Amino acid sequence: MLCGGKKSYFAAAVCIITLTSMVTLSYLRLQRLSHVPKIIQEGSRCRGKITNSTITALKDNRTFIISPYFDDRESKVTRVIGIVHHEDVKQLYCWFCCQPDGKIYVSKAKIDVHSDRFGFPYGATDIVCLEPESCDPTHVSIHQSPHGNIDELPRFEIKNRKAETFSVDFTVCISAMFGNYNNVLQFIQSMEMYKILGVQKVVIYKNNCSHLMEKVLKFYMEEGTVEIIPWPINSYLKVSSKWHFSMDAKDIGYYGQITALNDCVYRNMQRSRFVVLNDADEIILPLKHPDWKTMMSSLQEQNPGTGVFLFENHIFPKTVSTHVFNISSWNTLPGVNILEHVHREPDRKDVINPRKMIIDPRKVIQTSVHSVLRAYGNSVNVPMDVALIYHCRVPLQGNLPRESLIRDTTLWRYNSSLIMNVNKVLYQTIL
């Protein structure tokens, strides 16, 4: 035998490596087998109440289900976007019901809490289960145990089961709208800029907003541009409006923004060629191209195989105004007039500007706010001479005099179309 032969360091090393490999392979095989779906009931029917809520709490009140999605990019799995307590939730099971034979399969889930919790106890989580080989289940239930009564478990529709042709080129994901949001004028301007640049759909995870903002959202929903996803996360968890636990010790950061972004990626995986992850006060402005379609065509040609394009954020402080487009009919609306703010802050020494993204959703597995966590293919930082993010907000360098800011009127290239389109919205909504 190898291990009982010559007493040499080499033989000992080979012995250890061989045994370690055998143990590792056996462990991985057992792990794989433990996750294979098993039949627990036959000749039944798919029962349990189908839920259409955006957020569903399981009985442990430590696990919150957003939505399951079919994902066959590596193997045939159901990937459930959820929120879990990173320490308290140890095991979960997917209950699949196969029709028409009525067999119920239970599959042990892999619980993958995203790495960017930023210290909060709850985080965005992928709950991943192997699906039965013999059927394509349409619904799944999530339970803490492989045993129980399926009648008592909520059932969730598994989305993305059928491949679709792209219905739109660009979808913007905005998460989350909260704090009685009332920046009406800037929101309308952003929406109209998105449309000018080539966006057909904007998905908004709405926690709350003002009555006036509700009126604007209703207009865009009826127009077909906006899709509202109710996001009542504060009904389930103590939420923070800060991004890090050290700033505000609550259950989850920034109204569960990261979970919403991941759900938005999967929600639009089959229907949108690109997904844009940014906030309502941010606009990716192309400098070399007239719109996003021509810009992305050029970027993809230069960067084959890339699925993530990151754009540098630049602050245009709303405290510094240039009154060229001071339009009187807009002054009665709450919010910022972005056409008046064309001075951007210079780069700060030793500070990297954060980035937002345009992604190919089919190449993304997990995303954070300023980068993707897991993806197929490469990520590329788009040079600032190609495009930048126009971000009109309170200044980060508030003490800088006006002459230290950089005058950048790129936005004004779109002023005629933007003014006309905003006025049309104001006329139609009677604001």
C-alpha cells in the first residue's frame, strides 16, 4: 500500500493528498445527494394558498420570501430571492408539487447570504434548490423542515419558467422609494431623460411617497412606462436609511435596497436586453453617443463577453444654480430643476467615485449597489469620456467655491426635447 511503504516525505505527502481528495470527493457527493429532491408524497394535488405579496414572512419570522425564479444557467434550479437572518436561519427546504401526477418533492436548499450585508443582521439571500428531473414545477413552497403539511404552506409561482423574446431594450431598476418621497420635478425630468436615452420600462420598488408623487406614478403606470412593486419592508423588519450597521443599528440597511435590486435583475432577465441599476436622481449621460442603444452597441463591440458596464458617479450639487432654464411653470412643483445645475464637483484626492451599472441580466448571478458580486463574464469600467453619471443632489464638497467646480453642460444637449416632454407630462397630469 502507498501509505505503508517507504517512509519518505514524498510518500507521506502523496498519501495525505490522496486521502484528503477521497474524503473531499465523498463529502461533496454526499452534499450533492442531500440536496437531490426526494418524493415524500404521491397521488396528491398541489395545495397551499398561492401568495402574490412582494414580501412574505415564513413562520420563523427570520426568513422573508420575495420571489422564486427558474435558473438553468448551470443546473436546473429554483433560485428564491429572499431576506434571512445570517446566523439564525440554518436550513430551509423547497417543496415542489409536480402535476399532473401529484408527486410532492422536497429539496434541501443551499442558503447563500450575499456577502455585502454591511454589518446588518439581515441580508439579501439566494435560497437555491435543485428541481425534480421528472417535471418542471410551476410553484414552490419554502419550509424549515422536510416534514409537514403542504396545505399550511404558502405557494409561490416560479417565474422565468418559459423563455421569452425581449420585449424591451432597457429597463431601469429604482429601489427603494421611501421617506415620503416628493422630489416631483426631478423625478419627471429623470423619467423623460430615460425615455429620450432609450428606456422603455422603469421598475420602482415603492415603500412610500407623497400624494403628489402618487399622481405622477399613476400617470406613468397608465402610460406603460412604470411598473410599481410594493415594498412594505418596514412592516416586517426595522429598516435603516443608512448603508452601514455602524451608522444605524437596525435589522437591514437602506430599506432592503440590495434585495430589491437582485429581485429586479431576475424579474427582468427574460424580458429586457439590458437592466440599468441606478437611483431616481441619477442619469447615465453618454458623451460620445446620442443614446444608450448606440453607446451599448459600441461598448459591447469593444468588450466582447462583458456583461457588466460600470459608470462613474459625479455630483452636480443642487446648491449651485445657473438660471438659464428657469421655467416659471415648473417653479410651483416641489423638487429640483436639473437643467439649472451644470457644475460638478472635482474628484477628491484618494477617494474613488462610486459607480452604477448597465448589465446584461442573463450574465449576473448576484449584484450589489455599486458592483456585481457574482457574474458570468467580465465587468468593465466605462471611461469618463464615454459616459458619466449625472447625479444632482446635496453636495459632498459643500465648502468648495463655485470657481472650483467644473462647468459641464452635457445635459443641455437634450434641453429642447426634455423641456417639451416635461411640459407635456405636466399638462396631462394637471399638476
